[in-house]
Amino acid sequence: MLEEQNNEPKRKYEWLSKWAKMTGERARIDAKANNTYIVYEKNGKLVKEFPDGDIVPLKKDGET
């Protein structure tokens, strides 16, 4: 009997993706509890995400 093969590529450290996702989720929870924001990269640019869901581009020093 032939077994079906899974064509999805396997990651060497699959746990790392799960850990990174959980860390991001925890950061959102902490930001909401402390009424602060988180900063991360989106589409090659840094952004701030506020607890209410607003996402604002992070400005560089000296920009208005």
C-alpha cells in the first residue's frame, strides 16, 4: 500500500516559527494591558501598532 506524501517543505527548526508567533501575540497582549504599542516591520518599514488596532508608520528622527 502506497502512502500519500506531504509536499509541504519541512523546516529544520519548526518550533522556531511557532515560538516567534507566540512571542508576537504575547507582545500584543502586554501592549493592550499597559496601554502602549508594539513596533515591528511591515512591508519593509517600521510601524507602531496600538491596542485599538491602529497601525502608524514609525517616523525617523528629524522627520515631521
